[in-house]
Amino acid sequence: MLGIDISSTAVKLLELSQEGDRYKVENYAITTLPNETSIGDSDNRPSAIGDQIRAICDRLNIRSKQAAAAVPSSSVIVKTIPMPAGLADIDLEAQIAFEADQHIPYPLDEVALDFQEQGPVLGASDQIDVLLVACRQQAVELRTDALARARLVPVAIDVETFALNRAMSALQPQLSAFAADKVALLNVGATSSSLSVFVAGKSIYSREQVFDGKQLTNQMMSGGDPLGDALSVCEQRDQLEDDDQEAVRTFRETVLQHVTRSLQLFFSTSDYDALDCIVLSGGVAATAGLSGLIEEQLSIPTVVANPFTNMSIAPAVDQCALAKDAPAMMVACGLAMRSNP
């Protein structure tokens, strides 16, 4: 499966295969989108993004055709709805359509929706919980159109948070050292961040917030530094000029404040008051000193996500580059780990 993470600033592509019960990284690539080529703002941009994806596939000689992409969690409505147990599929679908009409503030003919049974309602054996997920049809079509333009088969359009949750299973080699039962995953992207909390491997909390990873770039640019994006800044580490070093320090402190507020919100709305581990993912997760600062200030072990630790790597893949880019590849990894429908 090809996992293709199409964000507002970049396309991240990952091709995984399986050898027994172990995944293998066959190919990966990250390409930055020009400012005028952002997903979702005009009809011609899926074509431009599709052309970029096609160019990646041609350059890497990727032969896989089946691909999964994801819509941002911020554009999705997620509801867990109790339903009578034992309904036939056709009756369940009809009931879901009725419930969707009550919960979704858009005409249903403009909406893409899906659902999945979650199991019995606690304390009510005659009912089941059904997860309902819906978003504007346009958000789905923008991504399927881009994949089709790249001559790929869009077998699934997922939700970014769900893809991140799936990728968490690949982090067990990292987390085993902490005997971590309660884990927070903070994913910081170019335009937003999400916090997911897992207890015994099960997601119990998820919240997305606006948080601009491009703040770091903007701080650099305001000082006249023509760096292209936050990732470039992070990678230069000690080679940065003094003003840039100060910008990185300020950015680290901003991320720390954001993490602190996000965790305080979680603790205030849940029965939990402690965590065993924090995992950082997203393009700025590898910012020099960030994980150490969070660990020191919050007294919680903090690691930078690398979902490829226990995967085999094809000879053509640059292992050093993959390790460096690993935290930014979490969504693409979760997509590539999907089973075909």
C-alpha cells in the first residue's frame, strides 16, 4: 500500500510491503508544495498535486498502484452513536443515515460518511456503539482526484487522527523501554497540532488545535533568513546564526506551552492525572532540544517518534534520511499500514 499524506505544505509518500508479520519500507519521499499549490483552494490544484505525486512515483520507480490518503481531522465530524444490537446491514445503514441527518450540519448529498461498529454499549447488552464519521464530499474528492491524476487507485480516504493512531502500534519498540501504559502522542504539523492519549494501546482522547509549525519559518524570515520551512531550520541545529538560535529557542518554548495547555485540558476533562510517556511527531518534532525541554519541564519521559525502528528497509532507501524524516512520516505510515478494504 502507498500511504500519501497530502498536507497544506507538502506531500509525504511511503510504500510499505509485508514480509510475514513484519513491514518493509520499499520507498519514501517528501516533496514541498509551492505556495500556490495548496490542497483545497482551487479546482486546478489537485491536478498539480497529482502531477507531483506521479513524478515521485516515476522517479522512485514505484509500481504499487493502490493508495490511501487522509482528510484533516479538523474537517471531520466524529460521533459515537448507540444503536440497537442485531440490526441487519440494510437496516443499520438506514438508521445511520437518519442519525447523520440529525448530527451533521450540512445537506447529506454534500457529505461523505462512513461508520463502523465498535462493540456493545457498556452496561447495555441490547445496544452497540457505532462510530459515525463525516466530512464534506469536496474534501474527499480533492484527494481522490489528485491520486487519480497520479494514475493511482484511491482505495481508502482515512482521517489523519485515525492514521496516527494506527501508526502508534509501530512505536512499541520505542515505548517498551518505559513500560508505558498511558501515552500521549503530540503531532505538530504545518498548520495544526493534535493530541491523542492512549491507555493500554487504546485511544481514549483526541483533540486537534490550531498551531502553526510555520511560526519558526516566519520568525526566521522576519530576520531576513531565506529558509524554506521549519524542517530546514530544525536540521541545521548548531550551525544556525545567533538570531536563528534564538528563534528556535523561542519556538521550543512555544511548543512547550502548547503541550502543557493541551495536557492540562486533557487532565481536567478526564479521570487521569499522569502520563508514562509523551511521543512527539510531525515536521518539527526533531527540533534540537525540544524533547529534552519537554521532558525536563514536565517530568515525563519524551521521545521523538520513529515508526520504522522495527521495520526492514529496502536497499534503495537512504536509512539516515529516513530516520531523520521519521517523525514527519507518521500519518503516511498509518495510511500505508492499512489493509485493503
